Amino acid sequence: MDPIELFKALSNESRLQILQWLKEPEKHFVPHEGVDMRTIGVCVSQVTDKLNMTQSTASQYLSILQRAGLIRTERIGKYTYYKRDEEKISELAAYLNQQL
């Protein structure tokens, strides 16, 4: 775990909001037909619509969160779905608890 990269990823309000929404995606996103958001995740268009921003900006935010290890991706057909990596988030929480 690279704490600096994690903190950089978390230093943006929109990226934090994405992580919060992905914790309970069924409450915050309109589902894609046939996709279980809890197990598969949400696609960039769902995040784009929710944040009311361009797809390129949403993709960039998701990419930063992915590189930091906070979210995982799964490709199905032409869509890439994003969901939280709960294991990495737990590791971050344990790290913070230990350090602070």
C-alpha cells in the first residue's frame, strides 16, 4: 500500500463522493438492465450522470481511484464496471488506525 497515492486519490471531493456512492450503489445509481450493482459495480456513464460532469473527467477520477487500489474493474461487453475494493479500504482503515 502506498499511503501517498491513497491520500492523493482521496484528496478530491468528487472522488470521495464516488467511493461513498459505491458503498451502496443501489441507493445512488440507476441500474443497467441485468447488472447487479452490488456484485458487478457501476459503469462510467452512471457515475457521469450522477456527478453531472463529462465522461472524460469521470473516467479520470475512476482511473485515479483504481490506481490507488480503492476500486476494482470488471469488463462486460463494451462496458467497464467499477466497484469498491473493500479489502483495500479495510487495509487503509487499519493503517490509519495504527498510524494515528
